[in-house]
Amino acid sequence: MKNPNKAPSFIIRYEKLADVLTDYDLASLGDAYTNFVCSLALSNLKGQPSGVKVKRKILAAALRKAGLRKHMPTRITRHTLADGAEALIVYAWLRNHMTLDESVAILQKHDDLTEGLTQLLKTIIGRITLA
């Protein structure tokens, strides 16, 4: 029987936070997961099913506000910053550092999505152990 707490085999153990933030394949999965988490939070707040596509501007701002910009390469686009946020959010879930329910609960505490994502990223950083 498989261990339900074991991370999927395609997720490697990263040595540095920068490696997670710049993994564009992980960011691709993170895009879908982040939109799902935000959609669930919005659905709970509205009391009805709702879908949302989180804008890159919001994700990039949250990454900066969470103090993670320093772990990214210089001269990168807002798109790349947003990818970093998405990669980190899904990495935390895949490695069992943050549950889906916890992520949704953090987002629901904030009226502003940028602030909610900032707090989610800060919580994740407090839980993972990377250089």
C-alpha cells in the first residue's frame, strides 16, 4: 500500500529555495493548483461555486511582499516572479508542508488576494526546510 503522506515520485528534493522558485515545470502545475486554491477560497466566501484565474501581477506582488524576490535571479519579468510563487505554493502542498484546506483558510482570512497570497507564501517559508 502506498504511503498517502509520501510526495509524488516526480517531485525532487531541492537543496535551495531558489531551485524551487525557478523550476518552470513545477510552476506549470502550480498555476493550476494556485488557481484552484484561490477559486475554492472565493467560492467559500461567496457561498457559491466560483472560478478565478489569478493575475500574474498579484502573484508577483505577493512574492515580493513575502520577501522572496531576493531568492530569484536578477532581471526577470513579472511572469517569472509569478511562476516562482506558483511553484512554491504547489511544492509545499506536494511535499505535505501545507494542506489544501490550510491554504484556503489562509486566503479566506484576507479581503485582498495579494495580502492573502503573501501570508500563504510566508507561512510556507516558515514550514519548509531549504537553504
